[in-house]
Amino acid sequence: MLEEIKGVGPKTIAYLNKLNINSISDILTYYPFRYNYYHPTNLSNANDDKIIVITGIVESQPKIAYIRKNFNRLSFNFNTGNEVTSVTIFNRAFVKNHLSIGKTISLIGKYNRLKNAFIANDIRLKPIIKDEIEPVYHLISGLKKSNLRSIISNALTKNIYLPSPIPEYLDYKYKFIDKLSAVKKIHLPNSMTDIKQARLRLIYEEFFEFMLKINYLKKQKSQIESVCKVYDTDVISGFINQLPFKLTTDQMSAIEDIKKDFVSKKRMNRLLIGDVGCGKTIVAFIALYINYLAGYQGIMMAPTEILAFQHFNNSKKTFTNTNLKIAILTSSSKKREREEILEKLAQGEIDILIGTHAVLNENIKTRRLGLVITDEQHRFGVKQRHNLQTKGEEVDVLYLSATPIPRTLALTIYGDMDISQIKMKPTNNQITTHLLKEKDIKHALELMLAEIKAGHQAYVIAPLALESEDSELENVKTLYQKLDQAYNHKVPIAFLHGKLKSKEKDQIMQDFKDNKTKILVSTTVIEVGIDVKNATMMVIFNAERFGLATLHQLRGRVGRNEIPSQCIIISDYETERLKVLAESNDGFYISEKDFELRGTGDLFGVKQSGDMSFKIANLKTDFKILMQCKKDSEEFLNKNLVHLDEFPTQKQIIDSVRFID
């Protein structure tokens, strides 16, 4: 329990919980994301553009100047023994009482030799007299870095048992340091060697556990037999031919993969990866129709209620000339309506049920469930995605993802699934992408107003939901107020973020879909699947805060019709990286570039599943380790699966995702 750690009370626990730290194990595996290396030096060796550490004596009484609200400047003279320099540090007024004349301290910052001025970014009241390595952690407002480091240090003094997923023979093979030593060294390193040894062991451990789950499930699935689903192929061909549009080669290839799955004796466990706007939904509908013709019911799940209704309405139009009975079930369904739907589903009077993932929590009984389709599967963990097949003995599962990722990576992290990709887009409608600086915002406002006057709508994206200490970043509410003022309160504007209640979010989005709102200011909650054909402009502020993959996903919210659309990316930083978006509308090319430039932090969207949120491993920089873990975990399972009781930790990991008794 966190309460057992010295210095941890109810208030601190509340802060830690916000960081998903709920136990001593969690705090010990809350790893630093980088390190500061402090090497004491003197001003004669300082470079103007390099951060240095100097130690000396406070020479004058510190003075505070209040520049504006929540912004102050602390200044004093500082004697390093050889020279006296003026020191300035911002927002450290609270340190003044600790800086008496003659006190020895250390300063971290940059020295301007021409002005003989030192701009500090940190003050150390306890002088740094030798080389130091300082771990840096992600924090939240209210939790100081010194407090977190103290909590972790105190936790490390406890009598700790940390189970390891790595079998002993692999520990020996790779000469890994033990788990406890690795955790201590990652938090309290004395040298670069400590960090390297600890990182290697902990990265391997994360990847080994992940690949153990994946390879176990892959092995289990290969042993599951299903029934061949027989259907009239001519009916499907006729249905495809009468569609008001022609399917692309990639769509037809994906449909052929699905057909083969249906007629094989192996259960379908397929991931359909497609770029935004490539037409995954119609492929999913055709899969549901094949499933229906074979005599089975189907369920299609979406991550949000508004997307569920979008699928429901589109399916009704698509299947107008068929006998399919389609229903929708969401959290807003009334009790009587819900009971009626569940009863009809159990009686076999509903062929396709569409809803949010809440349908999995319902006491749902089907007459003969044959297919479950889940949209945006990358938001769900290994265990969750495999629990779907427990819904029936003949259930096939199809996962949809609009997050194009490099194929080699996909085959590894989704190694328990078969993969189909759709790269071609049905329409030739290209989105024009503009890169603008902050000073060009007026031009962006003019372009947006022109679209609104033409009867169209616009999205505006801010990286933060609420006010933050980082005042340079736009947040949703502030941006909404600025836009409202810029357009003299004459343009209907709304704002949306993830902290709103579901019903409130859905209503705001519905008003935008109904064209009651002309501009929607939002965080990335609009990233997934929302289809508003009248929206022709996407404006993204502080674009440097996002990975290319997420920016591309956001851009895909416009250009949903034949109307020419625009995406305006506003940033004063990383323009070379952002130029990739202006160069291409190909999500797979962009994801490859994102993988090269940033790693995988953003490839899987803003909200990742627990399994994909690695604490220390990085799928890009540590890809070789991942591939070795894939091989090692396969060998371990091949040799030891029947003797798993001899490996209790590994058995526990496997049991956590086991879906077959």
C-alpha cells in the first residue's frame, strides 16, 4: 500500500493516483523518461549555448520583480571564487528566504559572457560538488519532482519482492542484473553503466512479457477449430456489384481474405488496417452480410456512441434492399427499448446489433452469434480483444483500425492476428495542407471564415483540454473564447474535450453534424471515425505537440466528400518534420516517417491500451530487443508449455490473458 511509504499521505496519494500509481509496485516501475547530467564547471570554460553547473556564494541580497500575474524574476550577484556575475531566475520568488548573503549554492543554467549574466533554470541549495545524474519523471501540477524522488527513494528501502517474467536461463544467457538491482539503478544511478544495465534488463522484461502473451494466444488460436460458414457467393457478388460505387483493389483483397476465413476450419482473428477514408466500413458491412447469409448473427462495436449511430445509419442505407434486421444498443437506449432488443436478439429476430463496447457488459444472449467486429481495436488490450471470442463457440472476430503502421511492426505486435491492409482510397479528393506560423493566424481565420460563408464547417484542434501551467499552449476553452471574439460572436462555435460527460459530448458532436454549430474547437477526441461530410477545414494549433500519425488522423476528419478540403497546421517549431504532412496524404508513408522520427509514442493514438503503453521500452529504438523477445518467448513456450506449473510467474502472465478453459 502507498500509505506504507514514508512521506505519503492522502493528498499525495491522490496525486499519484492521477499518474496511475496505485501501489508500491507502481511507484517502483514509474521509470524516469530521461536524465540530467550535472558536471560542475567554472565560468571561464562556459559556452554561451550550453547548460552548465556552477557553484559559488550568494554575493548580494536577492531582489524580486513581479512582471505580471504568476510571473516573477529573482536576481542577485553570485561569486564563483574567480568571477562575480549577475544571476536571474524566473518564478522562484519562494527561494529568496533561503538565499542569505554568503550561502554556498549551485546554479544550473546558461552563461552570457558578453553581458556577464547567468540565466538560471534551477537553484540547488545543497551544492553540487561532484558529477551527478538526476532522473527526470513526468509530473502533474501539485506534485514536485523533489517529492516524487523522495517517495521513490523511501519505497526502495522497503522489503520488496518484484516478480520477473524472464525465465532464469534467459537471465543467465544474457547476463542480466537482477530485477531489484535494475529498479534501484534506474532510479538512483551512480554512473552511465548503471543506467545501461538497468534499461537493458527492464526493456527486455517488458517486451518478453508482451510477446509471451502474444505468442501464447497465437499458439492457442492455431489449435481452435471452428465450423465452415457456407453461404451463397452469387448473392455477395450481386450485392457488391449493385453498390453505388466501385470497390478498390485493396478492399476486394480484404474481402477475399475474410471469405477464406469464413470457409476455413480456423476461427477468424483478423485485423483490418486502413488509412482514414479508405473504406474499411463497407468491408465490415460485407463481412456482416456474409455472416448473415451463412445463418449467423453479428455484432459491430464502436468506441463512441456517436460513431455507433453513424455505423447504424450507414448500415440501414447500405442494406436497404435486403432482409437484414438491424438494431442499435447504447447507454442512452431506454430501459424498455433495451429489454426489447435483448429479447429479440436472444430469439434470433435481430441479425446485426450495433453499439458501443458497453454491449460486452450487457447480459447479452444470442441465438447464434457468428461474427463480432470491433472498431478502432488499437484502443483495447491483448486480454480484452481476445475475450470477444468467448461470446460463442463459432464466433469469428474482425478488428478495424484506422491507424496505419509499418507492416513489420504490425506483424510483431499483432502477431496473434492475421492482417489485411487497405491503402488505396475510393475517391481522388485530396486535402490541401498548409503550414503556417503563429504570426499567420489572421490568414487562417480568413480562410476559415470563407469556408463558413460557403456553407461549410471547420474543426479547430487545441492540444490541451483545460488551462495549464504551460501558458504558451492553447487550450480548448481559451481558444474557443478567442475565436468567438475574433468573429464578433456572429459564428456559432462550440468546444469539446474528453473531460466532458458522454451525453454532453455526444450532444455537442450531434449539433455539429446537424450543422447547428459552424466551428468545433476540440482536443483529439474527434480523431476517431467521426464523419461530418460538410466539414471542409481542419485547423491545428501547436502542431509540434503531436506525432505525424495523429496529425494525419485529425486531417482525415475533413475531405469526407467530393468538396475540396484544407488542413492548416500552425506551429513555429519542427517545420521540417511537419513538411511530411504537406508532402503526402498517404497514412502508411506518414506512419513510416513518424516511426523514424519519433518512435511509436503517437502511432497508436492518444489513448493506448494498457498492453501498448510500455513504461520504458520503445518500439522504434528497441526494435531489435523486441524481435529477440519474440524469438525467445516462442522458444520458451515450445519447450515449456506443458510444464508451465514449474514457471509460476510466466504461468500467471499467461493466465491473465487465457480465454479458453
